[in-house]
Amino acid sequence: MTALLDLILFALALPATAASLYLLVLTLLSSAPSMALRSSRRMRFDVIVPAYNEAAIIESVVANLLKLDWPADGFRVLVVANNCTDSTAALARAAGAEVLERHESEQRGKGYGLEAAFQASREKGWAYAVVVVDADTEVSPNLLEAFAARIENGAAAIQAHYGVLNSQASWRTRLMTIALASFHRVRSRARERLRLSCGIRGNGWCITHRLLQQVPYRAFSLTEDIEYGIDLGLAGYRVHYADEAHVAALMVSGEQAARTQRRRWEDGRLQLIRSRTLLLLREAMGRGGAVCLDLALDLLVLPLSYVALNVAALTILAGFALLWEPSMEGWLWLGLGCGMSLSLYVLRGWQLSGVGLRGIVDLGRAPLFVLWKVLLMLRAHESAEWVRTRRE
């Protein structure tokens, strides 16, 4: 019986310890980066906004982008009206953007729209690099400055910090703000310090046309952003991190819209785990090295809710086992140590999120959120195709 318990606890402890240790290391390396670089302010950008029926908000994002602190003749705003059936294209033009209208019933997702926009920008031959900003987003004025400075210092792909615009809308958006601060800022700061790839997060990223020619954009999965960041890593390029610039997007505050969004994210991630993990690990043993190894680990470390369930199961089972067999004490201490590591990671995310003490109170709802998420993923899936999250 003791041997069987040891085996069960070992099976629980292995993934829990690996994930907790990985997140703890990133947490300890998440101090603020050094002074930001400065550019010559001569670079030209195409700022691309993929949009699908965004008539309600497209004017706002165009107006925000036109206020970027960059020479007016150094950037263009290009809205991709991707299979729109509303007035998105007309409103974007009236607001001052150039518009690319696309109507493809078989190729509907964001990835296809970005591919068309990148090609149009390349054919124009005007911009040195492209920037991707979602339609529900506000950006910091220094966004292009942060990108240009890094490109002039050798970078070819850069990701700005991606946060939440409506962080105080509900407990759900405050938890999302903490989660993104942990997943984007804590991890990205550490990876930049280690000269790894922070990956592409789908909003607020930049890439040069030269790199797009070397690694063509062919990312059409449910999580096309993570997919293309992995493609860059496999090709030997890391995505740099610009901590001083940020984009902030509207996050859903209601349960029904959050259900659609969460399912798309989780399904897309599982697809990438199946299709990319072994490839990344093989490349890590060759020229891909540490960058590919970390990208593989980033896939293998499941979302925090699942890691927390794993740690909780280890700790609770070890606690009951200790009542029966004193030799099980080590497993209990291991579970408590993993729990402490996860707590430090989450608290560091809370510290960087800026949601205040109210966010600490909302963390008390985390177990309910975890339960909701697990029940959601256990439901039968009718389709794996892209579906846009409903705007609120």
C-alpha cells in the first residue's frame, strides 16, 4: 500500500514540481529592465488593425493610433476589414485609416487577414516593419519608439506588454488583469533578461519585412499568435520584449462571452502542444538551443488553473497519506513548497497588474473560476473553427 501511494504521489509531484519550479525561476527574474533604448525616429511602420464587424469601436482605435508619438510621415494605419458585413470599412476610412477589404468565405480567421495585410504592405514597399494592434485596443504613445529602438539595435520581432483596458469592469476582468500581468509581464521580463523569446501574444507586436520574407506568415490556427512565435523560434529568431510600451484591450466581463473566448484559447493551445512540442524539443538539441527549449516548456506548462489543481491534489492526498503513514511527510512538504511557488508567482502578477487591494479580494474567487474552467473544457466541442468573441 505504501509503495502504491508513493507511486501515485510521484505521478502528481513530477508535473507539479516542474511547473512550479519553472514559474518560480521566472518570478525571481522579473525585476524591472534597465533604461529604455532610444531610436533615430526615422523608421517607417504600417500599423495593421485586423477587424471583423467592428463598426462600434473602429473609429476609436484609429483615433488612438493616429496620436502615436511618432513623425506623421513615418507611419500609416491600415485596417483590414476581414469579411465585414457592417460599416467597419467606411468608418475606418472616415477616421483617417487606409482600408484593405477582404471577402473570403473559406478563409475567415484573423491569421488569414494578417497574411493579406502583410502582403499588401510588402507590395507597397513603403514600410520597414509592420505592427499588429487589435481593434478593441488602446496603445501607449511610445509604442513605435520602443519598437524602432530595438530594431535599430538588432531585433527583428518585438512584443509590447499586453494588458487589460477595462480592468475594473468586474471581478472577472480583474482576475484577467492579474493573469496577464503574470503571463505577459512576469514571464516576458525574465525571458528578456535570459535572452529568450517572449513569444507573440497576438496584440501589440512588431516584425520587420526582412524577417517576414525569411519566415513567411503561415499561422492560421485558433492561437495564430503563439503559433507564429514558435515558427520564429524554430527558424532561429527570438521575439524581444518592450516592457516600457504597452497595449491594453477590452476583456469580456460576462460569463457567456468569456466561455467562447476561453474555449478558443484552450483548444488552440492543446492543438499546438500536440503539433509543436516534440518539434521544439528536437530543435532545442540542435541549433534552436535555449530559445526552443523555453518555447517547449511554455507549451508544456499548462494554464495556471490546471497547475493549481495538480498542486492541490498532491498536497491534499499527501496530507491524508501522512495520517496513515508518517513517511509521507516529504510529499506533503513538496506540495506545500509548490503551492508557495505558485503563490509568489500570482502575487508578483498582482503587484505588477495595478488593480489594487480589490484584486487580492478577487483572488478569493479563483477556485470558482478554476471549477468553471474545468467544467467548460470537459464539455463536448462541436467545432474547432475560429469564432470571434462577442463585443460587450
